[in-house]
Amino acid sequence: MYTSTDNYVNAGVCLAPKYLSCTQKYYYYSNMQSSHINAEAWTVAPSKAPVTPTADYARGYIQVKLDVPWRIDPESGYSLTNGVPY
């Protein structure tokens, strides 16, 4: 089992005051996979994502996949994280 995360970042640094919302859209930036693990119960599978200095928020579309030998790995639907400032 492993996770695959599509990482999205916003269009640029948001200079709006904290009480206003930024309207930049998110754009695809990279894809990362966690390490492949063999577990029979719930477990933590840490994943890292690169960041770009031209943005200040990132979010991820996360999918869980099962390792199945000799065929395409079955996968869950996507879960979307909230935007995270960095």
C-alpha cells in the first residue's frame, strides 16, 4: 500500500491582509509517492512535497493505492486537503 499525492500551489504570493481572501487559483506543481508499506491495519504513511518560492499556499490531492503484482494497482478516490500556507 502507498499514497500518491498531486501537489498544487497557488499562482503567486498573496499580499492581501489576513482578513481578506486571496483569489489565486491553484496549479499543478508535482507528484510525490509515499514509501510502499505492508500493513494489515491503519498506519501512518508520511509523504513530503516540494515547494516553490513563487507561491505561498499549497494543497494536495491524495490517493491510496494497493500494490498488486502483475497488474494495475487499484486506487481510491481523491481526497483534497485544505490550502496550507508556507
